[in-house]
Amino acid sequence: MSTISVRIDEGLVSDARIAAKAEFRTVQGQVEFWAKVGRAALDNPDLPASFIAESLMSMAEPHEDSTAFVPRSAVNT
């Protein structure tokens, strides 16, 4: 993937630095994640941003660490 330089407000970079540390990302990775969440939120206005963010994070997890979805109705029978 190629990269380019972009000017970003210092306040946004400062916020990204704090969030990146908490979420174990680089500052660049945090800004990219926010951009992906924002783009997906605009494309899906009926979905909450938190749902979009959690979905993107789960999609980035290694597949070998995932577990199959089991509906509650299947567990109770």
C-alpha cells in the first residue's frame, strides 16, 4: 500500500495519539480506523457508529481466534 502525506489539525492528531495508545494502534492506524468508521457510517446511516466500529474491529481479528456464532435459542434447547 502506498502512503501520502496529509495535513491534519493538531487537535485531531492529539486525540488520535491518546486513542491509539488505548487501542494499541499507531497514530496513523487510529486516523485510518476513524476514517473507515466515518465512511461506513455515511454509507449506512441507520447503523450506530459504535456497531460499525466494533464490526470493523472484529473483521480485523485473525480468523483462527474467532468462535462460531451460536444463537441463544440453540443453546437453550
